[in-house]
Amino acid sequence: MTAPSKTELTRTATKTVQKALAKAASAYPSPAAPLAEPPAGSGLKPVMGNGGAPFIGATFDFLTDPLSKTMDQFEKYGPVSWSRMLNIELVTLVGPDAVEAAWMNKTKAFSSERGWEVMIGPFFHRGIMLMDQPEHMYHRRIMQQAFAKNRLVGYLDLMNPFIEKSVAQWQVGDDFPMYSTTKQLLLALASEVFLGSSLSAEENHELEEAFEAAVHGGQAIIRQDVANFTWARGLRGRERLQEYFRSEIAARRGSDRDDLFSVLCNSEDDEGNTFSDEDIVNHMIFVMMAAHDTTTIALSMLTHYLGRNPEWQDRLREESLALGKPTIGYDDQDALPSMDLAFKETLRLNAPVGMLFRKTIEDTEILGHYVPADTLIAIHPWATMLREEWWPEPTKFDPERFSPERREDKVHRFAWSPFGGGAHKCIGLYFGGMEVKAIMHQLLLAFEWSVPDDYRLDLEYGTGPTPADGLPIDFRRRV
């Protein structure tokens, strides 16, 4: 076994400190209290919760184990509750009806732009998710052209040979670090499919580091451009990505290349509207984050669950073998129904995006609770998908729950919602599913794998729940 790296040691020390601070904060006596008193005669109920320790509040709970914190709040206060994070009062929504109220936004009281700005705004400024109507719809209509079926077919044609070449070079064995390897594969694949670039290995590494810094910037506790702290590194990463994309736009405009960057440079809606150079820069930085980070979690965790449940791994492999093709085409996804079931169940158990944010721009109500203007809202589809109120045996890996005979997800249209909902539903959901299935098909043909019975997941939390130990899995090549 190799010695832990400096990064691993630092991460372990940081988690230890965070857990100690969370424990100390939880010991602070904080009785239930209303977020704000409803207007007299409104008939609305107050949102109940507690702020925890002064300033710290539940910050370290949300950093170390946000799912447990959210579940605890739900059990104490119901689907609409409040707490304090980063000295900000935060209303958390759990349950299909509660998340629907925010996502559908029928009264136009919730701002996605202002909600996300608090968390990741400086690093993913003016990404498609950080826009409100009508601007959001204007940009979405143009961007939708980059995710039309003919474009997805082109992206898959770029993916398949790269995946095949990369997987052939894997040095597998016991304790193969699946999450770390998946992350490396998808970063390299993003360069191929998103950028279509012929950068040197050194240039690619520099961009990957910049991208990683920007992704992690939003997780910073010290939110100032100071020294080499996480927030400051994120800002420098954003600047480097801006510099690269701006320098490339002129060469991409008017080209017929199939990579996502070139497609965005030339996309237009039915009325001929196109993106400005700054729009392209902003959208590329955001799309790279949204597609890469979430897909890494989904693919690595799907591999984990298939290692835990060999009967499902065999079932998926039989379908891939029956397809009789080393790589899948876009339409071949329909011939892999078991993979689709297992993919959906993985997204339910380990939602790649655990919380999504909004901010109220006027006084409003959620399920009869009074929520004042300028309140940060955390929408929690992950907790919703793990509650027994809507899912029988919610912690069990059971892909058949999505089968035509059962369709447990039909209990409510937002019971299963890993891609969000409403106007901001993930624009790249079909791209992400296609990418995971293309890679998994090749893995099933090339390998068999298993997870030891005594292995326990060690999760840390960023965009979503990620394995802190690289996700060791025993891999071997099929003969």
C-alpha cells in the first residue's frame, strides 16, 4: 500500500477539524424558533428550526454530512425548516411537494441567479443555471441546439474511440481507485468532446487544475481573495479558464467542428440569435463543471453498486454482450434497459447534486409556511429520494423499483428528481446519461469487478456525495 499523499493528509486533517467543530456546535443549546413571524391575518404558519451556535450555526454539519443534517431537520420540523449556514439563514425543502413549489415557481418569487450567486457565483458567473427568466429562456433556446439529437450522436462518435483507448490502458487489480480513475478519464474526455483541442499534456493539465480550483472554490469557508486559500484559488482558476476560452473563440466561429465548444460558438435559435463571446466563455465554464463533476459521481457509484450486487452486474453484461458491439451508438441505449434501471437507482441513492439553491425576491409561502423576501432556499432532492414516505426500503439498491411493473417513482412527479425540475431542469441530462452508458458498456465487456463485503463508503461532500478514499474496487480483466 502506498503512503498517503500530502493532499490526502490535508483532506483528512480538514475533515477531522470540521467534525470536531460540528460536534461542538451541535452541543450549543438552541431551542426551536420561528424564522420569522407571519403577517397578522395571513393564516400562514412560521417556518420552524434553529440557528445553532452563533455565526457557525450548522455550517460544519452541512460540510461534513449534509444528508444527516437535512434528515434530522425533516424529522424535527417537517418538509420546510430553517437553520443557519455561513451566518446565513437557510430554509431547507424536503419532499416532492416542497421541492415542486420552488422549482415550478408559479408566483415568480424564487430567483435561481440570486440563490446560486451566494454559493458559486464568482466561479460560474452567468452560467445557464445562474439566470432567471426571461433571460434564462433566451439563452436556453440557443444552447438547446448544442444538445439536440444530431449533436449528441456527434459527441458519442468522439467519445467512443477515446474511451476504448483509455480503458485499454488501465492497470487494474485489487483496490483499483475507481472514483479517482473515473475523474481522470472524464477530465480527459472533456478535453476531447467539449474542447476538441490538441493541447499538449502540460497545457491540458494546467486547464484541468484551473477547472478543479473553480469547482472547489464554492466550498470555501474563508470567502475572500486571500493568500492561496480555496476561494482565492478558485478565482485564479476561473481567470485561467476565461483566458483560454476567449483566445479560442475566433478560430471556432464559422467552423464545422463537432466538439461542444465549437458548436456553442455557432449555435443559434430559430430567430437567428447567437451567443456573444462572453456568453460562450461563461457557458463553457459552467457546462464543463455541470457535466464533468456530476457524471464522475454517477459513473463511479454505479460501478460501486454493480460490484456490491453481482447479479445486476451479470444482468447488465448479458445485455451488453447481446448487443454484439464493442461500443454503443446513440440508438443502442434502448437495447440496454437494465443499465437504465441501475443508472436511475444510482442517481436516487447518490444524487450527484445534493442541494440546489434559490433566493426569495419577495415575501411568499411554501406549503402554507411564511417565507420572507431575501431568504436563501436549499432544495434537497437527495433527501427526498431517500425518505421512506415516498420510497419503500429507501436505502436498498433495487433498480427494479423503476421497472414498468413497479414504477415507484410515479408516486409523485418530483419523488425522483436528480436532474432538477421546472424551467431550470438540467439541459444536459441526455448527454450525461449517454456518456455514463457509453463508458459502462465498455467496462462490462472488458472487466469484472467486486467490492469486499466489509468495505464501507467514506463520503465527503462538494457538488454531491463523493468517495473520500478514491473508491477502491477489485477489478480484473475478462478473458
